[in-house]
Amino acid sequence: MARKVCVLTSAHPAFDVRIFHKECKSLARAGYEVTLVATAKENGNHDGIALKTLPAWKNRLDRFMRGAHAVYKSALEVDADIYHFHDPELIPIALLLRLHGKKVIYDIHEDLPRTISYKPYIPKSLCGIVSKTVECIEEWAAGRFTALVTATPAIGKRFRPVNENVTVLNNFPRMEEIEPSIGPSHRNREASLLYVGMRITKARGAEEMVRAMGLLPANLQTRLKLVGNWGSPDLPAELSTIPGWDRVNFVGPLGRAEVASELQKAYAGLVILHPEPNYVASQPVKLFEYMCAGIPVIVSDFPVCREIVAHARCGILVNPLDPAEIASAMEFLLTHPEEAEQMGQRGFQAIRERYNWANEEKTLLQVYSELFRRDDAYQNSLVGRGQTA
């Protein structure tokens, strides 16, 4: 009988890339019986994964008030061997599952205490105390889970003192999803600069990208494409007053196939993150997706990104708060198509050799194999002592 795995999320969409397309699909292909509890329109089976739906939340407060109970109820109904949850707000129900004797994996996507400084719903005067409180609670709880997987080495380093079973599971791209097809050289590509993200926000460089477009020479025919949801309903009106907005196309959120299409048409990709504590040590998913698509990148000059981009020689590092420096990088790539193409090719080579999900999938399956191996070893020891049949 297949081992049962229940994946839990109240904050992410059902078909989130890391949760569904990477981890759930990898587990299902390996023969596990996978159930995903998440917000969706209806129950069903997708690519061998059973989807158990949660209600559509009215807002963040509604999700906080009702989400944990709804997830807990669904989790108990599944009665899985391992529960794998993705949201800090589910820590209380994950602890309850541990009290039931269940194995629980906490999947840590970001360094939560370091995100508090740019949460718009938290008053600035309270950020310090909220950040410290969140850090203490999360680390106390993390020490009580069966295992942790973290999206970056920096997050893994933070949690190793509180839990000996920490594994880094990098959020690298699935090459088969977005790797470049044989297409035009950069000399013949449309001159579009691309931003792809779940949200378009000031902290992710929205204003600086628009201002940089306004600083480009008027005779340079190019557009900035923004793919994703607005992080704030007021942001479009604010950006529309900035010189450069007339050279921006807001595309909106897209499905994975449409994102892949935009990546394969684009000239270069932008990762203009502000120097917030969480971003400085992050490994931006979009950076690896641009590299996988074979396009050069313009990236905030932070230590982790610098190591990746400089080693692969796949783009240009910039001060994310300086629109003039960003514009200079844009202009260089647009006026040097051969160099741009070489950067893109080197980035793709780095993805093929190192930064790809196929490598991370082996790590994920090893985590599960080890958890079940320990369980089997324990059961065998009971048999050996005559305590079970």
C-alpha cells in the first residue's frame, strides 16, 4: 500500500509552483499517495494528486480566523503518514498533529521575522517587537516538528540550532517547463524587458523600474512588461504619474504556460528587490526562471545574487535604489545584443548544470525516504523484541 502524504496550505493557491508543480508532483511520481489541502474551486484529481478544497477567504482576517480550523478538519480526514505544511499561520494545527503522533514537515519559504519590516498591515512602530516575537515563536515550534525543509541555505542555517533534521530544498526551476526553445537571437528579439512575480510592489522595485524606463533614450524602442498581481490597489495610479509609465505594459497574472511564453519572448529579466533583510539573503525564484529561459538578467547587487550572477556571468548587478544605474544596465543589454545573448546562454548552462529542480527532487525524496526508513526500522525492532506481529 502506498504511503500517504498530506500537503497543507491556507495562504497559497492550490497550484502554487513550489507546492504543487514541484513538490507534490515529485512525490506523486515517486509513488506516494498525495493529498493537497488548499483553496480551490472544487475537489478533484490533478496529475495523480488528490485536491481537497478549502473555502475561498474573504480577506486575510477571515483566513486567519477560519483557516486553521478548516485545514485541521481536512487534515484529520486524510489520516496521512506524513503532513507537510507551508504556512506559518498553520503552526498551531501542525503542533496538534504532532500531539496525535503524526510526522510533520514544516516547509519554510522565507525568513518570516525579516519580512515584518515591509508588511503594510503592521505599524512601523511595532515592527521590531513583532519581528522578535514571531522569531521566538517560530523557532520554538520548529524544534518540535519531525523535519524542516527550507527554501534557501540562509534560512536553513537559522533553524539548525533548534532542529537537527533541516534540509535545504532550493526553489530552482523545472527545466522542462520553461527552458528556451530554438528561437530568434537577441539581435532579432522584441525589445521587451520583463518582470515576473506573484506581486508587483514597491519593495520589489516597481517604482525604480518605471523610473529607469523614463531615463532610457527616446529613440530606444523598448517596453517594460509587468507580470503579476498588484501588491496594493493604489500602486498603479501612483506609478502612472512617473515618467516612464508610457513605456510600461501591465500584463497581469498569468498561468505557468503563459509565463513560459513571455519568458521565451523577452529580451532580459529584472530582479530589482529593495535591500530589505529578507530579500538581501534570498534566492529569487524569478532569477533562476530568467536564466532557465536563456535571457540575461539585471539583478540587485546583494551577496547571494552576486555570487550566482557573477559565477555564471549571466547578467548585470545594480544598486536597486538607483534608477539611473538600472537604466544604464538596460541600455547596455539592448544595444549589445551579442553580449546579451552570451549572458543568456551562460545562465542557461548554469541552470542545466546546477540550479534545476531535478537535483532538488532527489533531495526531497531522500527526506521522505529517511523518515519512512526510521519508521520501518522502529517497527522491525519491535518485531525483534516480540512486541508486535
